[in-house]
Amino acid sequence: EAGVTQFPSHSVIEKGQTVTLRCDPISGHDNLYWYRRVMGKEIKFLLHFVKESKQDESGMPNNRFLAERTGGTYSTLKVQPAELEDSGVYFCASSQGPGSGAYEQYFGPGTRLTVT
Amino acid sequence: ELKVEQNPLFLSMQEGKNYTIYCNYSTTSDRLYWYRQDPGKSLESLFVLLSNGAVKQEGRLMASLDTKARLSTLHITAAVHDLSATYFCAVDSSGGGADGLTFGKGTHLIIQP
């Protein structure tokens, strides 16, 4: 079974540019999460989708970040315009959810974003 | 605001020794997760602890949860070099089981031959 995949693995962009990150969850997982780790800090929750609906976006830093999950499958996270402080590793995770009794979140390899 | 504190943040130990990583959290959640991360790799799920008194073991690693003390421990027995990694604990934000996780800063573990 394929795990959570993310694309690209690395992205280097200039301040002011736009970047779109993609996450493909494990097939059949309704829950999809985005997290970010800024260098030297904790891994921080950004938002949570249940199928195509945003369940919780309390962790989104500001309106320069837009996440979508059309059709309830893969998700994209767009940063526009990017700022220097957006640099970090963006992780995606998925889970089946409590309805199935399975709480475990499976993480993707992450996208390392560098804004210069 | 939920806070998760791990200690130590850095640990260097020799093979064959035992040690414990501690994870304290500030809310009444009864779901706690331990993850392992190797350099440049993703987070690998080690344990999911779902209730007070839960204890799980896998190889040389054993995790336990005391929800009353809001404390989880990850115990390493007779450490081997392959266990060198960064270990994170995380707590379900509201205890609902499908919410975003709040992570500790991670414990960077180096096991020397």
C-alpha cells in the first residue's frame, strides 16, 4: 500500500513568488492534515480536512496560505505571496479517523520550502 | 493553549544503556502519540496510546501513558545504534481522535557504539 506522498520534495523560491505544494493521502483516508516545521521550532498544525471540507484551519498563519482538497482526494497548499518566514518543512498526514477506530496519522516525507 | 514539553531535547548515550524520554502535556487529552524521524525522512509512527495506564512495547522501546499526571514516557532498553533518531511526542488537540496534533520539540537521540 502506498504511503502519503508529497510533491515537490524541495522548492526554492524568491520572496513574493507563489508556490503550490501537493499532498496525496493514503487511499481511503478521509482525514488529511497539513503541518509545518520552521527551523528550530516545533512541528505546528496548520489545518485539517475531512474529505473535501475544512474541519479546522485554526493553525493557518495568515491569508497568504490557501489549502484546497477538491473531490476529497489530494490536497494543495498554496502560498501567495511567499515571505521569508514561510521557509520550513511542510508535512502532510492522513488518517482514517475515529469512526474506524484508527487514530494514527501517517505522515508524508515533507516538502522543504526555502524562500530567499 | 495546549503545550507539550519533552525532555531531554538532546541525548547522547552509549549502546547497551537504558534511558527514558519524558513528555508532559498541559491538557486533559487521553490520546498520545510517539513518532520517530530519521534525518531527511518522514515521521514514522511508533505508538498510539489511547487511555490512562496504556503501555505498549516494540522491540527495545516501551511507551506508557499516565493521563492523571499528563505524562508519557518512552523507555529505551539496551540501546543500539539503529535507534539513533529524533523522537517526538504529540497530543491530540481536543481528545476527539481526529484533530490536529500538538507536538513537542523532539528529542534528538544519538547512540554511540
